[in-house]
Amino acid sequence: MLFQIKMITDKSEKINFIKVCDIAFPRGISVRKNSCEIINKINEYAFFYGAYAHENYLPIGYIAFYANDINSLTAYISMIGVLSEYQGEGIGKALFKACVDKSLMNGMRFLRLEVDKSNKKAIELYEHMGLDFESEASNDSYYMKMTIGKK
């Protein structure tokens, strides 16, 4: 499967990715009470990379993350997902790598995310990418973290 990863800065393009790929998440943005707030925050502050299917240039996954915490030097992945029919093709890994590279460019040393305990596929990917369990975030989720940069 050929695909392309691209940094997305256009707000309407980000919204299109979120709408198309929302089904990739156990609890997508569209079903959340604060969905407008989440989308506005992503549009204003997050770095956003999209994955396109090479043959038809359709959105097939994305990652939204923040790499601006200069106190803790921790980047935070807000959302990462790939449509189920494209999973297992290296797209999630490529999105993750784009996040790590951009976070390092912004001086971050750590990468953190929150994952639903029931999302076994995501947990496997994150462990494979080098994240470790940090703590329970809630009854339904964990925090995972990894070191990405040097002092």
C-alpha cells in the first residue's frame, strides 16, 4: 500500500480528516460532548499530519499532537488513528515518526499520550514504538510515555 504523509495546516482540511477518520477511534471526536472545543483546540494549537492513500489521495489516517510544553519538554499526542482497512501497512508508524521528528525539532525530550484500556491494537502499536505505561489516567485509560531526546 502506497501512502503519503503530509503536514496539514489548512483548518478545513484538518476538519475533513477528522470527519473521515473518526470511525478509526473507539470513541471518536464527533460523539464527544466537547467536540467543537477539541476541534478548535486542534486547529489552533496542534501539529497535524495526515496520511493519504496514494492511489486516490483520500484521507486514511492522521495524528494531532502538541509539542509546545517548554517546562516539561513533553509532547502530547491528542489523537492518532488509521482507518481499519489500512491498518497494518505502516501508516500509524509513519505518522508516529512524523510526530517524534517534529517534537524533537521543537526541543521536546518526552512523548506522552492517553489510551483507552480497551484499545488493545493501539496499546500494541505504542509498546512497539517504545512507549511504556506511566500510570492510570482514569478507570478507562492509561498514560504512556517515552523518552525521545537527550538532555
